[in-house]
Amino acid sequence: MWFVASGKRYEFEDVPPETFAAFKAAFAKGRFFNEHIRNHFRYRLVGPGVD
């Protein structure tokens, strides 16, 4: 996942394919992410912003 505003990229682990598909289809991606992905799956920073 790439956050455009900050330019940071994160890799989320074990997100089920149906959750990812629902995220891609969601009208309000930020809301879907906050409600269904953020704080539900492990992640790591993999792009710009890595120290």
C-alpha cells in the first residue's frame, strides 16, 4: 500500500484476497482501510521514509 500524501509504502501481511478486492472496489478507500485493514494486520514500512 502506498500513501500518496506522505510517499511512504507499507506491506501488509496476510490480508485475505477478498478483503483486498473489497478495498480496491470501495468508493471511500480511506474509510475502508481504517475500518478493515489498519490495526487488523501486521505491516512494515518498505518504501521512502525507511530509516
